[in-house]
Amino acid sequence: MRNQTSPSEYLAFLSIKYEVDADKFFDALISAGKNQKSTCGNLSIECRSKQNKTIVLLITRGPKVVAQFPISKELLLDQNNPIKNARKASMLIRRAIKIEESQKTIQIKDLRVGMKNVNLKVEVLEITKPIVVVTRFGNYASVANALVSDETGKIKLCLWNEQINSMSVGDTIQIENARISAFRGERQLRVGKNGAIYVTQNVIAK
């Protein structure tokens, strides 16, 4: 990783990994450059050598060496704390990737047991007659199974209570934030309280 990132990005990575505040970490690096040694959280920082434009820092955590690398004196003079800026940029990128992945719609053929945060657009082929069951919390609930499909296959969708009446056979529905479980050896879609099901094309409108 060190060879693929800038010094500020690498230091941001270290601050995140070892859970130290970006401002305190940056101040500790500056202090080590001036006073030879400093600490920040569970990290110890030592200046091993100085050259015209760079210093070599050794970062340890107890007896373990975390990193040793050269850093420019110019970077340590940056008033805007490049570590904090790099952390913000890194978090924004990760958040954007996470959002993009959560919004990505996959197909039934790609579904595997254990998958989470699944988004799927399917057509409702069948809906079984609801039955009343007692949940593990001792409450009564209505449950039914819908058979849904896309161009790549079919899968059962477990429906609870108000979900059952939210769709009809022939509707096209969008499923958000579902998980894939197995019931009696068969794949099944389940949508919990953090997920959603909504009709994108009603059978009457076709």
C-alpha cells in the first residue's frame, strides 16, 4: 500500500487503522521532527534521521514496528493538515463506493445464500395464500411466499404482514436491501425492517 499512495494518504491510513485523531497525529509528527520523539495515542514516533528536505520517521506500537518512512519537511509545515484532508477524501470515496454498490441491481442468477444488501427488480409470478404464524417473540403474523422472476431465473420472496397486500401477480417490483437465506435447501429472498419493496409497474397499467 505504501507504494501506491501519497505520504499524506498513507499517514491518513495509519491514523484510521490505529484510531488516532488526525490533528493530534499531525502534531505528534511535527513534535517528533523537532524534539526527536513524541507519542500519539498508542503510537510512539521517533525521528531517526534528518536531511535537507526530508526526515525519516519510525512509528511503533509497543514493541511492534508500524512503519518507517521518509517524509518531506514541507508536508509538516502545511497549515491545513494534509492528514485530515486525506482522511476526508478517503471517507468520501468509500462512502461513494458504498452507495454505488448499494444501488447496484443484480440478477437472480447472481444470488448466493448469505448475500446482503441485495437490490433486485423482478416480476411477481405467484403469491401463496397467507397463513398465520407465531413469531419467536410470541406475536401473531401473516406470512406468504411470492414467486418472482427476471430474465435469468426465479426465486421465492418471503412476505410478512403488510408486504403481502402491497403487490399483485403480474406486478413489477423493486426490492431494496434484501438478504438471501436458505429454507429447506432452497434460496429465498427476505426483506427486513431496513429493506423495502415497492411496485414500479402495476399489472393493471400493462
